Amino acid sequence: MSSAFNPAPADRVVGHEDSIWMEFTKLAQTHQAVNLGQGFPDSPAPKFITDILKDISAKPDLTAAHQYTRGYGHPELTNILSKMYSHLYNVNVSPMNDVLITVGAYHALYYAFLGWINPGDEVIIIEPAFDCYSPQVKFAGGIPVPISMTVPEDAFSASQFTIDFKNLEAKISDKTKMLVINNPHNPTGKLFTRQELEKLAEIAEKHNLIVIADEVYEFHVWKKEDMIRFASLRGMYNRTISIGSAGKAFSITGWKLGWAIGPQNLLAPLKAIHQNCVFTCSSPTQLAIAEAFKIDWPKFLKKPKESYLATGLSGELIQKSNKLAHMLAKGGFRPIAPQAGYFMLANYSNHNHNIDMSQETDPADFVFARWLCSEKKLAVIPFSAFYSIQTEKMKNCNFIRLCYFKKDATLTDAKKILKKLGKE
């Protein structure tokens, strides 16, 4: 009789727990809840984008769209991205050397960590932070070093989240190799100021750090002029890998196309992994995104009122953000107004009486979010999930994160729930 087959997984994956999305996506589905938790639009994709893809699919003889394309990115897409970012960064971005197309921004981030981090290297991560950074650093053998932003207890604006730069610099050691910056910031909705970014640039230069600039929400700012891209700062292009997302830019997250932009020497390790991983990304979607940028970019520069990226997207986001803030206030929450992106934080302290913490070991916001989903049928994400250290989780468990980039019907359903909750 043969023994049971029970192989041991690689050491690098041992200890990695399910992400927050696994639990709360399943919870929302189980209770058929109104989902303001996950960060994706549930409204129709922009028609001009889908029309482009429809036109491409109607041309079976278009080899450039239906067969393998250049491994590091379809020339049509890398060319237009080169044109755009040369302008936005005020440097010469080479379409063949300085742009890499990936399967979403997630993929670009993973390449960046895997390509540059050696076992024992330390990576500064400003928290709260999107929850993929630390696991990806660990997969590369690195050590995440979290730095928590501070925020007043009575905060009403995402701008009130601030970095303690002395504390950040004190955490830098001779093992520190990289700094991760997410701007506009998820989950807070903060848009970093020029002064804040220049201070981070000063620290990066002083300590010779590589910078990962996760800027996937770069077109989700209320005014396009307010977005300061890190690579545009003096001397920063040469040490920065900038991460972007077509899915975020054009509200088509399911297309899963992103990119890394940076000088040739910084992208070389990412390309080495890429050519032996996916090799190339989807040709028709790359071509469609390229055409979309070609249509919108001239408008972005010269006719912003006609541009989806300059005003169309932000106009929709501002309206929905204001709507959700009003709904939350009516429901007894204290919303923190975002400056960009499509997430909003809200303090739920007025509803603490609805949860029993006597037998709980999880942070209170986890307990509240589960209660809100199971009992009130509204799915949200607990804020403390965006911290990696338990003490910081327990200090920052008075908030929930909500996504307001949802169709009107979804927000209306959420409004009904919040209105009832506000009367209890």
C-alpha cells in the first residue's frame, strides 16, 4: 500500500496567508451584499474603448492584432506611451528601451521587486499600503520596512495623512535598497504635494535608493495639473520605475494591461523575467489601448474638456465621491474626503455599539465590516488590513474603506442601507 502523496511547497510560499480580498469577496457573495468593497467600476465600460476593440476583432486579417506581438510591448502602445510620458516627465522616454508592457500593474510591481531585491534587502513601504507590496517583497526574499503615516483623530480630508520624514529616514539602514511610493494613494485617497514628494526625492538621492512609483491612479485627480509624477522631479527619472495601468486609466480593469517605465538599466532585470514568464501580453487589447490613447492624448493637451483622461473621468469621480460622502454622513459615519482615486475612508465610531468585541482577537474594523456585510448587506473593507504590523492595525481600526466608483443603481442601494443604519 503506497503512502499518501503529500509534497511540501517551496519555502518562499510558506506563511503567506489568504489576502483580505479572498475573505471579503466571498462574504459579499454569500450574503448577496451591495459591494462597495472591491475597487472596480461596475458600470459599463467607456463605449469608445469597447468600439475600438470591436473594430479590431472584426478584422481577422489584421496580423498585428491577432498574433504574437513584440515581447516587451506592442510598438503602437509603447510609441504612444513614450510620447505621453516624455511630455509628463519632461525627459526622453525611449519607446523601445524605457517601456515594458505587463499583465496589469500588479505584474509590473512583482517584476520590479523580483528583479531588484536580493535576500535580506530592505524595502521602505509607506503605510497604510496596498496589501500586495509586502508579500511581493517577501517572495523576492526582501524585508518590508513599514512606515506609518499619521492622521488626526478628527480628520476630514485625506490630505491630513502625513509622513513623519524623520521616522522614515531613521528606518533606513545599509540594507535598504528601495522605497515604494503610491500616489495618488490607496486606500486613503491622498494626493501627495510637491513639497512631500521633493522631500522623498531628497531622501532617495541621499541614501541612493531605487524608487517604485505606483501611480496607477494618475488620471483620477480632480485637476490634471495637481498630479505630480515622481519621475518628473529633478534627477528622479534615473532612479525611478514608474508603474501605470490601462485598466485604471480607461475604467476597464478586466483588460489587465499595465506598464513599467524607467531608464533602460532599471528595466533590464524586469525584461529578463518577463521574456521567461509571459513573454508577451494580449495583442488586440494592447492595440486597442494604443488607439484609445492616440484619440485622447491630443484632447488631454489641447481640449481637456473633451478628454476622458483630463476631465471626463475626474468629473464622474467627483460627483460620485460627493454623493457617497453625503450618504455616509446621513448614515452616522464621518467620511474623509479623498483628493483622488476612487476610494474613501469613513470613521464608523458612532456604530461601535453594534459589535461585541468581548470575544474577539481581530481588529474592531474587521468585526464591524463582517457585521455590516452579514447583517446589513453592505460590503466594505476594514482599514486596518492595509497595515502589516499588529500594533498599527489595532491603532488604526476605526475606519472602513469604500469604493465610490460604482454605477448609480449600486450607490442608490447603498444609500438605502446607510439611511436605515443612520436611524438606528
